[in-house]
Amino acid sequence: MKKGIHPEYNYVVFRDSSSGTDFLIRSTCKSDKTVTWKDGNIYPLIHLDISSASHPVYTGEKQQTKSEGRVAQFNKRFGFAGSSSH
């Protein structure tokens, strides 16, 4: 790899504001805020609004099931009672 053209790739703590869960992963993101991790080292801290710890798709909460198909929804919305032949 060429030197000096790639961003720094270091450990960063991401904190999910919704659930309060912290993740220590490597990233190119930078932050002025820092936090002391469980291992005693200080890492940059980045706040997230949502992550896999709080998103309904990953947590299994509020899952919606579709009982109708798209065509049925269209027909219901625009008042078509059944299929019409021309």
C-alpha cells in the first residue's frame, strides 16, 4: 500500500444513545470525545442514534407482518373491488 493516502484505522467506541450499549470496533471515524474502556485504555467516543442493539429488525420488537400483497393494498386504496377485464 502507498504510504500517507489511507485514513488512520484505529479502535473507536460507538455508544448507542437509545440502549446505552457500547461497542469497541476499529474504524476510520474520529471524535474529540473520549471514554475509558474496560481494558483501561482511552478511546475516541462516537454517539449513535440507533444500532443493532436497539433497532427493531435486530431486537425482534415491533415486527410488522404483511397480510396483504401490494396489488391488494393498491386495490383497497383506490377502491377497486375486483379485477376488471377490458
